[in-house]
Amino acid sequence: MDDNAVKRWRLVLGKETQDELEYTLTKEEAGIDRTLEALYNSERKGGLGASSPNVSRWLGDIREYFPTSIVKVMQQDALKRLKLTSMLTEPEMLETIVPDIQLVANLMTLGKLIPEKTKATAREVIRKVVEQLIQKLAGPTQQAITGSLNRAARNKRPRHNEINWHETIRKNLKHYQPDYQTVIPEIRIGYGRKRKALKDVVLCIDQSGSMGTSVIYSGIFGSVIASIPAVTTKMVVFDTSVADLTEELKDPVDLLFGVQLGGGTDIHKALSYCQQLITRPLDTVLVLISDLYEGGNEIEMRKKVAQLVDTGVQVITLLALNDEGAPFYDHKNAEFFASLGIPVFACTPDQFPDLMAAALSKQDIAMWAAGNDIKL
């Protein structure tokens, strides 16, 4: 083996192999070795211990030695393997951590356990992640939904003040009259009255512990959709109780602080509450984001979702809204929902804007899913 291969195996296998693998580590390599040893050989070596300075030093070391993508993985491994709750309950620790979506989910899980002195720092961590995600997701979401609603709102008999002159001229260019140097508008395109919301969206989100990242993405998308004047957006989160966070949609950071991850699940109670919010069932899209494990009354839950479908509400069930998919969900309830014609699948954040655009323009979601290689 060449020296590079020996070095790699030495760093992978740890210092127990230093006698078998004859290789002298450089100062930087020795630092990398220490950070890996503290985390991945923690069962035998005691890890980082309970000392905040040790944890803070280790967090700084991994940022020095590894790229950001690897740092995020190691931070999560440290939380799981070493149970370093101090990383999330002390300002000094949070200031050192590289923010990512899983870290936000962990902060939300701790919820009220976060001491007052740390809450301001926790908010800043959440805000950084939220801003990164909004920068990535807001544009595509607004463009997809607004474009879809504009197309759906067009009509061939608009009033004079409702005419979209740009589209009207474009549609009638073939009717140009050279003698008069003008276009005869045989077809008029309009958008209707803009004061009235064209569609209602209700996001009903399971906040049980397994849905952490889905809740974060849902909150961010909810805030973005709520900023679109043509859509009235409501957001409801639930475990065994129900919380209406609609008023918090204007600030996704406040919204996520209002979420308490963990606890049980009562989908029936959540759907019953959402039903009270719906005033225009034929113009309403209800997105239920849940793994469908019902901790309440399953029979009543099934009756309730059937009622919503019967009244004309377009119900979509997302088993997860994240990049990892939905490895665990209630297959029997998923099959029942599907038997009602409700699309049931997991969705990535990148796909969600197009999904909502398709739903709001009343496209066939099964066909949309097939076109996006999504298995229902």
C-alpha cells in the first residue's frame, strides 16, 4: 500500500491500529484523528465528556478540518451518539454550530427545555436556516403558483378594466390590419378581479417527532404561499391537540417557534378543525402532511376525510415533505385515502411548488405525479 492509502486506513480505523499501520501523522492529520476519535470511538474513550470547553473546542476543530457538508453530518452524529444536549441549550455552543435544517428540527424538539438565555441565539440559528431556504424556495414557489392562477383566471369576456392588454395583443397578432396599422382584438384576455382570492389553501401538518424536517419545510412554504395575494392560506399543526398558526405565517421564524415537535397524533381532531376553516370547498386545497399513524379515533378520521372529499375539497396527503422520503407510514390508512381518490405520496421540497401549482389549477395530481416519477 502506498502512503496515502495507509494514511486513509489509519484515520478511518483509529489509533488502535497505529502499531499495525506504520504511518506518522502530520500535525493537521493528528488534529483530524483526534476529532474523529472523540466522536466515533466515544464508547471506549469517553468522548468529549460533559465539559462545555471540550465541546466548543471540538466544534471549532471539525469546522477547521472538514468541509461544511461533513461538519453538518458530524454535528448530527455527535447529538445522537454523545447525547450532547448542551450543544443546543447553551449560547456558546449554538454560536459555534453550523446551522442546518436537522439542527432546527432538534431545537424545535427541545422546545420549552431551551433556557431563556439561549432562546435569542436559537432564534438566530433558526433564522439563518429559514433565510437560506426562503432564498432557494420562494422564487420557484411564487412563480409556479402565480403563473398557474393567472392562467386559470383568464376569461374570454373580461370587462374593460380587467383586460390584460399585453396578452390580448399577443393573442391577436394574426389579426393585424396593415391598412389601418392596428390589431383587431377578436379575442380578449383578462384576469378577473384581483381583489378576491382565487383559491384557499389549508396546510394541516403533523408535528409528531418523526415529522421534524417536514414541519420546517411546510412552515416556510406556508409563509411563501401566504404572501401571494390570490391565495388565502391557513396553517394548522397538530399532535394530540391542534394549534392554528395562521397568524404567524408572516414570520416563519415565529411560526417555527410555535411548533412543539413530539407527542402523539390525532388526525381526526385536526381534520375536524380544518373543516371549520373551509368556506369554499370547491376552491380549497387541503394538504395533509402526515405519516397517517392515527393515535385518535381511526374510524372517525376516515369518515372525516371522506366527508371533506364529498364536499368537493381537493385533499392531498404528503407522507413527508423532505429529501429523505417516507420510510415509515401507515399503509392501511394510505390505501384507504387512495381509495377515495386522494393522492398519497412523499414529496421533495423542490417538487412542492409545481405540485401546488398543479393542484390550484385543478390538474390531475396522479398524472402530475407520474410525470415527475413519483409513485403513488
